[in-house]
Amino acid sequence: MAGSWDGSYDPGGQSDDSFHIDRLHIEPIYDAFICPLTKQVMRDPVTLENGQTFEREAIEKWFRECRESRRRLVCPLTLRELRSTELNPSIALRHTIEEWKARNEAAQLDMARRSLSTGSPENDILQALKFVQQLCLSNQSNKHVIRNAELIPVIVDMLKSSSRLVRCKALETLRIVVEDDSDNKEIMAEGDTVRTIVKFLSHEQSKEREEAVSLLHELSKSEILCEKIGSVNGAILILVGMASSNSENLLTVEKADRTLENLAKSENNVRQMAENGRLHPLLTLLLEGTPETKLSMAAFLGELVLNNDVKVFVARTAGLSLINLMKSTNMQSREAALKALNQISSDESSAKFLIEAGVLPPLVKDLFTVGSNQLPMRLKEVSATILANVVSSGYDFDSIPVGSDNQTLVSEEIIHNLLHLISNTGPAIECRLFQVLVGLTSSPTTVSSVVSAIKSSGATISLVQFIEVPQRDLRMASIKLLQNLSPYMGHELTGSLRGTSGQLGSLIRVILENIAITEEQAAAVGLLADLPERDVGLTRQILDEGVFQLFISRVISIRQGEMRGSRFMTPYLEGLVKVLARITFALSTESGSARALCREHNVASLFIDLLQANGLDNVQMVSAMALENLSQESKNLTKLPELPTPGFCASIFPCLGKPPVITGLCRVHRGMCSLKETFCLLEGHAVEKLVALLDHTNDQVVEATLAALSSLLDDGVDIEQGVQVLMDADGIKPIFDVLLEKRTESLKRRAVWAVERLLRTEDIAYEVSGDANIGLALVDSFQHGDYRTRQIAERALKHVDKIPNFSGIFPNMG
């Protein structure tokens, strides 16, 4: 019989002559080696009482089936009945078969070695690799045979084959060769083998990726190879990507995930995984590791750059552990914990987890503690940064105790301590502490407590002085705090700014820096804009320093697109416009200089233009308010015409004189008007633009707009002509609509006043008298408004005959 080289009977043979000659060295399979039942070479031959030999497992199965089917026990070869089922081991035959196998496998192994060459035909290489696999799978001990034959490096060389089939088969073979064999795994650690395998993870062919990750999973069971795999640049990054992929098949994803679990036995690998977004192994060590490991992981966590979702995960998983580490007496542990908490506290959601885990009391203690166990100033800065991050989350801090006497962050003593630190530390920590106060004053629930504490501390002047510091971050933080305080401490801040120390000038210099608009500039102009608008002294000082002219120029530049835009452009422009509007509140007190500036720079025209700044509600609202102030001055500034002196005859005989005809007079103000000189809305064609804003969705814009239009119906002007101007601009119905929409109380009061003025015109009153909705709205104001509104609503109802007008019935009793 001729035998095939892979151990199975092959009646055909190969046409390749050289290969055929090699095959002749393999011993043939003898018939005595073959089990009659399995037709396979026997491993454990046994003999029956009749001398027939079978594979033990096969004949036992035959006897079992006979008993189960109640058949006679017969020999499967002769079919003669057997008296006994006793099986006698054929020891000699087994030894002969084992020796034959050893000789045969040695010859086949030699053939395989010669076939495993890049110059061999693809089929020969695949057959050789298949033989190696079968040899290893047939007996675990054969793996040392492969190792001793030095076949592992030869198989590794097949990974460089140009054939995809050979590369896949080689990866598969290596996995089988190293499975459960630590010695073979160690050989794989030599040279660039692991790096070569890792390269297959990024191959386009999914089969190669699958085989490579399966091989790496097996190799990762060795601690030596864990380090080796992790040291290959990009290996862990690729594996993390595969483990979280939605495009890979499930088996590949699972193998990648289990490989990473094995690689996590190395702390260096854990760090790499954390850098690439797989935080769980690091957090596990942080929670369960030795004290040294916890310290190491916390320190590394403090160096990572994390996205917000990961920060929340870390805070939820390990926040409490980090807080406990922060309370340690070991300074290294405290430093590592603080730096890690600094990283994860900057997200609002993660900050809330940390607050609930109890981060506030130890933070406050670290900041205020002095003595032997106090933190060095550089770590107090980190503590202050964490506190600033946490405070900006908007949590309800007036209910969380942070001190021994149930003090909270906004308790007077705590705020006083913060203010003391601000005045007695360096710029870096001062900046963070300012940010803490900014956070506390940004919340409506805590701002009043902070304001009260600042007032009681007498620290206002000290805080204002920080406007002059050279450090930009510190200066900006102080300005933002002062801006938050300005609605509650406006007069105190104004008084401090107007002092002789030059803080107002410093603030203005920040606002007018010739750079792209920054957050600091927006905050600075916001602070100035929020100071009391009717403070005459501040307005006078701004006038004297020529600031209004510079702000006008800056607004025009922005409107013309000459300044570089940024996300702070809108608040910056809003602040500039609000500061400019101050000048219109000073027209009655600083009439000379204020009027001159408004006339010289045609401020009324600028505010009319800003009415059309769509999308900028605050700009439109403030512009409308400024136009109201300007329009109120028009009746005082309009120039009444000088009538010519009548002639002698006309003076004696008036009937002979004709009244002079004067043209060009303002219908509303009854004099000579212009936009630039008398700020007349009619001359500036502003009425139509204001009417257009009456249907704005922002109530404050509507109220300011209605107030500006109401200046055309005010005492001291020709109300009848004012109504006509509104009619010409289609403004009557929108005013009634404001009344009907039942918005805010202040807007309702304003609408009732305007409607009463409109109803003084009989035609309008007659038309409205039949509108039940308007009547109902006026009745509602009459019944539920304040005293002044009820009076006005009563007059309006009389105009439409909803209430009797008794003044015409009863004579004047005076």
C-alpha cells in the first residue's frame, strides 16, 4: 500500500515528481493498524475472544448498541455470537502503531518543514500547515515536537506570504500551536512576531483580522506577551476600536474585548487603554488595587484628557473613592486625587455626582486649613479650581453643609474667608476663588446671600481694584463677579469705580482693546452697561473722558462688519448699545453736553438703525428705550416759527389781515423739527420701524417699542396729529392687539395708557365701541389693575360709552 504524506490513505498520488519522491519516505499504513469499524488507525487496540481486534471505543459502542436493541452479542466482523464481552488490550500492536506513527510523523514533519517555504506552491504550504494543525490537535504533547523541530519561526515567516489563504492559515496554525502551551508562547515573544500579527488587525480582509485577534487573544494569556503586545505602537488603540465596533462580526468583537481584559494585567496597558477611552480597567484598579496602585491610577487619571461623557462615568464610578483618597494624610495621595477630581469636575453632570458624593466639605477644609497639615499653595489652587468647577454646575448650595456648624458655601463666615483668601494669596488661586464667587452669584438662589456677605465685609473697593491687575484671567474673573453684583450693588460699585484710583479708565481700556472681541471685553462692557443708568455722576465722567464717541464708532464698525466676529460679539454689542443709551437718560440733567453729543453724532439715527438688528432682542429693546428718551426731548427742542409783524392797516383793521401760511412744520410738535437736531421720530422715519416691532415675541421689546410710540401721544404734543401719524403707519391695530394679548402687567399698563389716548379720537372710539374683546380687556384692567391703571381704563371705557360720563349731567358743584 502507498501512503499519503498527511497520514491518510491516498490511492491517487501527486503528479509533481519531486514531491512524489519525497512521499516515498513515508511508511505505508498497514491493514492491521486499521479498525474494521472506524476505518481509522487505532489508538487503543483491544482483542475479542475470537481474536478479532478493534478500537476500544468503537467495540464498546457496538456492544452497547446490541444490548440497547436486545440483539445477540456477535462479533461485528464474523457475526458469530460471543460468549464474553471481555476486551484484552493489544499492547504489542499499540506499541507498533505508536512507533509507526512516530516514524511517519517525523517523516511528514520533515516534509512539512521543506514545504514551508515562500518558494513552495501554495497548495503544498497549505497542506503542510494543515498537517501541523492536525498533529497539535491530536495530542497536546506534539506541540513540544513542533517547538523542538523549530517550526514556529518557519510558520511565522509564512505571515509574509503574498497569498491571503496562506497568511490566514498561518495565523490559524500559530494559534493552535501556542494554545495552552506557555513555552511556545514565549517563542512568539521573540523578534518582531507580535508586531507582525498586530499589523493584521488593520487589514481590509475581515478573515485575516479575525484570525489575528484570535491569535492575540491566546497570546495575551501570557503575562510576558501582555507587555509585548502593549508595547507595539497602536495595538491597544486598534483593539479598543474593534471591541467597540458595530461593523465587525460579534466573534471578532468578543475576542478583542477578551484580549483587552487579559492585557489589563499590565498597568502600562491599563494606562494605554484609558488614553484610548477604555476607562473601566483603570477605574477597577483605582477601586480595588493596592494603595500604591490606587495612587498610581489616580495620578494618571489626573493627566488624561476626557470627554464629558467619560467624566460623568468616572465621577459616578470612582468619585467617592477619589474623595476618600483626597482625605488621606499622605500628601502624594491627596495631590493625585485632587488632580483627578480637577479633570472630572469640569462637566456639569459629573460635578453634580461629586457634590452628592460629598466633595464640598473636604474641599472647603483644604482651602481654609492652616498649620502642619495644610496643602501647599499649588494644591490649594487645584482645590479652588475644583470648587469653581463644582459651583458652576448650578446646584442648590445653600442647602449643603460644608462646615462644622452646618455652614454652607454661602454662609457669611465662608464668604468672608473666601474674600480674605482673595486678598492674601497669589494671582492663580485668586482667579479660581473669584470664579467660585462668580458661580455663586450666577444662581438666583444664592446671589442674595453672597451680596449680603460682601456688603458686610466691606470688600467692595478691594474687589473693584482687581480691574487693574495685569493678569488677564484674574482681571476677567473679577469683572464677571462685579457684573453679577451690579444689579444688587449698583450704587456701591459706581461709587468705587468713580474714585480717583482709575478703575473706570482701566475698565474702558479693556472694552476698547483693538483685538478680536473676547469674553473679557464682553464682561467689561456688560458691567458698565448694568450700572445704574440714571447715575448722573457716572454719565458725566464717561462724557468728560470722551468714551461715548469711541463706543459710537465701535458700534458702527460692528454694524458695518469691520470687526472680527466671535461668540462674544452679541453680548459685546448689547453692552455697547446699553452704555450709549445712558446719554439719553441724561438729556434733562446734562442737557448741554449730552444734547451736543447726540446732535454731533446723530445718535437718534444710530438707534433707529439698531431697531432693525433682528435676532438681537436686547439691542432692539435698548434702542427703543433710547428713542423714547430722545423723543420726549423733541417737544422741548422743536423751533417754533417766528410770525411776521402785521402791517399798520392790519393792526388797525384786523379783518384786512390774513394769517400767514407757514409750511414745513412738524405735525406732532408744531414746530421746525429734524432727526439730528430735535430727535423727532416722525422726521427720522422711525414710526414705521417701531410699529413693525409691536408683534415681536419678546415682551420687553414690545413694551419699550410701545413706550417710544407713546411719546407721540404724550402731553405737550398734538395728540390728534400723533394718532394720525400712527394711523398712517398702520400702527393703531397693533397697539390694540398688544392690549388683547394679555402679556405682562407692565406691558398691559402701557397698552391701556396708549389705547386711552387713541380713543380720544372719535372715529376710533366709534369703531372700537362695537368690539367686545377690546371692551372686555379694558373692563379687566378697570377691575384688576393698580390705582393709576384703573383710572386710565375708566376714561377709556367712557370714550366708548361703556361707562356713563356723569360730568355732562351734573353741574360743577364748585
